[in-house]
Amino acid sequence: MTAISGRILRVGDFSFRIRPRLMTVTLIAVAVLVAAIIASLMIGTMRLGPGDLVSVFTGDAKPSLTRSVFGRRLPRALTAGAVGALLGMSGAAFQSLSRNPLGSPDIIGFTSGAATGAVFQIVVLGGGMLATAAAAILGGILTALAVYFLARRDGVTGGLRLVLVGIGVGAVVSAFSSLLIARADINDAMVAQLWGAGSLLGRGWVHAAVAIVALVVVTPLLLTLGRSLALMEMGDDSAHSVGVRVERIRFVALVVGVIAAAAAVAVAGPIAFIAFAAAHIARHLAPVPGVLIGLSAVIGAVLLTGADLLAQNLDVGMRTPVGLVTSLLGGIYLLWLLARRI
């Protein structure tokens, strides 16, 4: 039986459970995120010192420094943080929904669905960033609906079936995406292929705004669903007994989680393993009951901001897409995790 941890804080008619370890870990993660964003603003082809950065924000810097920070580095860093947070929350929600450590949107196939929607928009319909974002979200939602209804049996969507069906559907939509790219005009194919690697290169204020708006919309929804998801982790029957409408909550959480992942894909392309790793690391650092939506979001932001900082400074003779870095590090992390548990 799961133990209840933390202290109760009462404010008028409201009560809150305070978990000191969770609060401490979250505050440390936020501090690391702020440090990573500051490092992203300072490190690049033109390196800035602390004094240079302060002068940029006080308006005393050279125009070239101001353009570098506000025109390129700051929107890219904010985009990385927001996209990482979206992926982290999505991973926490899906691992809770499926009750399976592999239940993240990139492994189940929802990210592939969003990517296929965006590729279809790029190579068939054409259009700008907002059209691609809308197509990615639509592709992710359609894939999620297909997985949800294919995984249902006798009116119930099982966690393991959700993962297995998702892997199969993800393989199908990935094949369709590859077919679209293979048959596309060479220029469109190159754009889609580069976008499909997962990159923050050239991301500006429009991309940052889309990611931040999605984050502002999705965060309260997932936090609201968190209590019901935590009860569902004890089993559908137990959740039913305390009044949780299991299938309704599962469906709503699935759609909201997919929107979070699809918005991230729309902005930065399919970036692997952030959703998977963020929820795992959050659970390891703060082993408390419940779904760690907030902490997973912060850790996801830290992971992607750090990976992008690494990608920008790798000396491999090319501009490295951050998706390649996260795939490499995420693959190593998954192998280490499997070696520990199997």
C-alpha cells in the first residue's frame, strides 16, 4: 500500500500537502534551468562575459551584442525550455496512464503521428510555421485516437495494450512519413528531413511564443488531472471506488498529453527521449506518491536546454541538430536503465 508523505498546510477552507523533498528537488531543478539558460545566452560563436550580458539587459551593450542575445539566443533558449517542459509533462502523463515506464509519447508513437502530420503539411500542402504546427497537433491527435480505440477491449483501454498498439501504429505512420519524403520535391524533402531530425536551429520569437502558449494552456489541465491519474495508478477498480470516471479521465489525459507532445514536435521537430527520461529522473529524484507533472516539466526543460547547449558547442564540422544529441544520450540512458532492471 502506498504511504502518504508530506505535511498538511491549511489555509481557510483549503488544505495542501507539502512534500519537503519534492519542493527541494524542484527548486534545485529550477535553479539548474536558470543557470542553463544563462549559459545559453553567454556561450556561442561570440562569447559573452557576465558584464556583457548585464549590459545587454540594461541597454548599454553594443547593437551587435543586443541583436545576438535578443534576436537569436534568448528566443532559442526560451523555446528549448518550453519544448522540454511540454515533453516532460507529456512523458509523466503517459507513463502514469499506461502504468508502464516505456509509456512516453515518442515510444508509443504519438510523436511519430505529430511528425507525420507536419511532414504532410510541408511536402504536400505547403505553408508556414503556424500551419505546420496545426498539422502536427492534428496528426498527433488522430494518431492518439487510433491508438486509444484500437487498444480498447470490452470498453477498457489497458496500459500494456496502449503501449503495444502505440508502437505498432507509430511504425505505420513513420513508414507513411518516409514515403511522403521519398516522393516529395527535392527541396521540400530536404526541409522535411532536416526538420525531422529535431532541431532548434533558427528558432525565433514566433516559435518561442507558440511553445509558451501551449505550455500555459496544457500545464493547468495536466495538473488538474494529476490527482485522478494518481488514483488510477492504484488500479481501475480502486479508482472507480472513490468516484473517478476512469475511461473519461484516461481519454482526456490522453488528448491533453498528445497536444503537449504535438506542440513540442510542431516547434522543434520530433526530439527523442526527453519525455521518456524526464519522468524517470523526476521519479528517481523525488520518490513520492502521485504524478510528478511539475517536476517532470522542469527536468524536461533542463534536459533539452542542456542538450541544445551541448549541440551548439560540438566541434564535428557541422551544426548538430539537438535531436541527434538527445537520441544518443537517451539511448545510453535507456540501455543503462535496462541493465539495472533486467
